[in-house]
Amino acid sequence: MPRRSRSRLSRIAGLAWVLPALVVLGVFVYLPLVQNFAFSTQESDIYTGTQEFVGLANYEKLLGDPIFWSALGNNVLYAALSIVFQVGGALILAAMIESLRSSRWRKALRAIYFIPSAISLTVAGLLFYFIYEPKLGLLNHALGAIGLGDLAQPWLGQESTAMVSIIAMSQWQGFGYCTLLFAVAIQRIPSELYEAASLDGVGALGRFFHITIPLVREMTGLMMIITISGAFQVFNEVMVMTSGGPNNSTQVLASWLYRSGFVRNDFGYAAAIATVLFIVTMIIALAQLWYTRRRRVEF
């Protein structure tokens, strides 16, 4: 058989193996995306099934909705604080753990910090709901016990502290997972680099900034993508702890999407929010992948 024919048959065979996965991906991922955009151009009643084409009216309504902008701002705040704690803080903690000489302590600390990540978000939300409780909650009692009773307040019951309280819970829950991933990345760094730096008189901070950070850049990029994408898809924490209150101050895009579609029966508007959410997360992910690819370090 000619070489060209064998090459063509090989490509056809490869396509035959890939085709089922492409069909599943198209049916369950790309087709729903197209349908969601179609829904966003309609005014739909999910109970009666009636639909009316309204064009881009839902997007115009979205741009003039103050709660949408407040929800977007909460997502941005969530992402910013998550980058600081779940990326920056986790990297520092992982470097400190991996710098310990005792392998027993390293293993123990990894397990200790990872335990909160094994708890479901719903359970963690309920746990912190009771911790933040104004009269019987652990946080206010602890503040009173150390002489800071004046700081006690209804953490989830006032607009100024509710969103930050939810974010604090999520950082506690996800911190250990990020720390473990960074620890794995640091373990891949050749120990000879640290030994050579020590012989040259480079201190711990110098080794961290000049060896650890550059050589875990690929993991850092991945964690940035995961953290930011997760921050724009947050839902459980808000619904369990505040349901978007008080006065819609803790609404995020996903919770406002849910309330608009399934509580207010404005499914077309909810689809418009979903489209915006998809575009934002896709742009962020593509930007992070582009940056990571440019700065990739080969070991």
C-alpha cells in the first residue's frame, strides 16, 4: 500500500477514536452554550413555556441593573482576595513547610492544612454560619474573651461585613488544597539548586524569591486560573450563609442568575447573566494561559 494511503488511513483511524469524545463535548458543552445565548435573546416563562424574541433587551437591562454590577464587584473582590491568600499565602506556607528538615513534620502539616479542603462547601458554610452567629457564635465570644468585645457584631447581618465574612470562610476551606499543590511543585525543584545557593551565602528569602518563585511559575499560573475561575463561579457559600442578603449586598453573579431565573421567573435575563459569566471566565482563562505559556520554565 502506498505511503500516502497508509497516512490517510492512519488519520481516519485517529479521527474515529476522537470523534465520540468530540460528539459528547459538542452535545453537552458547546450546544448548551449556543442555546443559552439564544435564550438570552428571548423573554421566557419557564412555567408556561411561552417565549418572545426581544433581541438584546436583556443585555440592555443587565447594563442598567445595579444589583448585577454589585454582584460583579463581589466576584472581583472574591477573586482578588483569593489570589492574595490562596495563591500568594499558600505559596509562602508551602515553601515554609517544604523547608523543614523533618519529613514527618512535613507530612503532618500537609495533612493538617488539607483537612478543611476535604469538607464540603455546604458543611463549611453551615459551620461558619454558626461561628458568625451574633449571640451564640464562637467568633464574638472569642473577641469578648480577649478583651475585644467592642468588635463583636452581626457579621452576616450587616452589609459592610457580610461579603468579607463569606470570603473568609472560603479562604479557610480552600487554603490547604492550594498549599498542597504548591508543595508538590516545590518538591520537583532539584535540591542541588538550594544547596548551591546556600553555599553562595544566599539566605532563605533570597532562595524563595530567586529559586522557588521562578520554578513554580507554571503551577502559579494554573492556580491563578483555577482561583479566578472559581471566584466567578462561587454559589454554594453565598446561598448557604446569606442567600444574597442583607439587601442583596452579598449577591454574586451565580446567585443573582439563580434568583433571576428560578425565583423571579426571568429566564431570559438569567441566560444573559450566564453568557456574561462565561465570557468573563473564558477571557481570564485565555489570558492566564497565554501569560503562562510565555513565561514557562522547563526543568
